[in-house]
Amino acid sequence: MSQSSPDAAADEAALRAEVDAELAAERAAKKRAGDRRVGLVLLVGAVIGWIAALALFMDKIFLSANPGAQLGCDVNPFISCGTVMETWQASALGIPNMAIGLGGYAIMGATGALLASRAALPVWFRWAALGGMVFAFALVHFLAISAIFVIHALCPWCLVVWVVTAPMFFALLASTVERGILPARGVLGRVLRHWIVLTVAWYLLVAIVILAGFWRQWLAVLGLG
């Protein structure tokens, strides 16, 4: 026992030193998700998302008062806000999705303003903000999958919401990782910090899925179908 204890202590010390060195290297790495940058992403994204949600909300009220009316964003049978609004997915949580968007984007806009001003935010607030963006991004995926594979129609304003929510989510996630609030180390931590790359990759994935899901419709629009 007298011989194994020093060896165990030495191994533990070496492991701690390795972990400390790795953490120090990550802290010293170039900041990719500083508070000011992430705050501006959240603020700009929230403003655009809020405007899109408001446009959808107004269209929802108009459509309710004028059943069967054509909306300005009803371009053709598969690019149509009205078609999507008439499905149960448009109120999947019991209230119109655009109402959730109006409240959610307002909160994230305020959060973005606080981050951009470099306000000292408590850890619980940052966790709450990340939780809100996780919920928003999950809802975007549910609606995107429903629109492409179930409803077979795309809502232009919904696409705007998808576009702004992705960078908001990835930027806030990267910020949480950089600050050490979310313990993601090694390769995973380095990947999550590259929020711009992740956002672009997500855009490409969604574009490919939309292209494949509506292949016949695109051909018909181009006169090739």
C-alpha cells in the first residue's frame, strides 16, 4: 500500500495538470462568442423574428375574419402562408405559434440588448436564455419537418423565422460553452464554439432538404416538370 499510494497520487496530479492545461488553452483561445457579438446577433435576430411573427399574426387575424381569402404571401400552392396557417401545427401548443414568437422574440431581444451592453448577467439567467433558445430551435425543427413532409407547403414568413433562429441558438450556445457554463471540452467544445460554421451548415442542410422535398414542384415552376 505504501508503494501504490504515491503512484496513485502522482497519476491523479498528472491528470489534474492535463485537465488544467486543456482548460487554460481553451480560455486562451480566440473568443468567437463574446457577449457583445452574441448580444447583437440576438438583438438583430429578435427584431427580424418579431416582425415576421407580427406579420403572421396580422395575417392570421385577417384570415380568420375572411375565410378563404388569399394572403400576400400566398405565391402558389406550395409557397403559401395561408395553407400552413390552416393546419393544427400552426397552433401545436394550443395557441398560435406567432403569439409565442411575439413574446419569445421580445424576451430574446431584451437579452441581446443586455449582452451587447456587457451587463453582468447571473448564471441562472444565461441558462434560462439558452433554455428558451433550445425550445425555440426545437419548435422550428418540428414546424420545418411538418411543413416539408406533412403539409407540403412553405410559409415565406416562417422561413424568415427559421433563418434568424438558427444563428441566435448557435451563438448563444457557443457563448455558454466559452464561459464554461456548459461543460463541453475537447473536440466537442471547439466545434460548438464555431457558431458561424454551424449556422451555415444548418442552412445548407435545410436548403438541401427543401430542394429534395419539393423537387417536383420546383421543376413545375421552372417549366421542366
